Amino acid sequence: MINTEQIQPDMPVVCSQDGQFATVDHMEGPGTIKLKKDETGQHHYIPVSWVSSTEGGKVKVDRPGDKAMAEWSSVSPNYIDE
């Protein structure tokens, strides 16, 4: 089980092959990581369930970067459309 208190702003987010594909903006609720804006100015969100490790000052996810980027969300799962 990952201790989400170890996930801090500005930590690099790396894929299963150790390539960085994002940077942590902050935790968005107990189960979601909000990532800093990409080159197009868009935030993305990934679930904590993807995180396999927070060792070495980086957030490592359990999948290749291209798969993570294909599966991340552009809308916070905490967003409620009223």
C-alpha cells in the first residue's frame, strides 16, 4: 500500500521503464494525483492505484508512459457537473 503523504508537489512521475512523463501538481482527494500542466496547458489526473513506488523522490507508476498518457484523465474524478 502506498503512503500518499509521501506524494509531494513537484515530484517527477515516471513510467515502468523509468522515463519521466509528468510532474505532480498535488494530491486531489485521497485517491487521485493531479499532474502539472503539459505543454498544451492541460492538467491531467491519475489514480493512486497506478503508483507502484514513491522511493527515490519520484512517483513510479505500473505502466509504460505511452499507456499512462493514453489512460490518464483530463477531468478530475472529483468534478461534479451541476
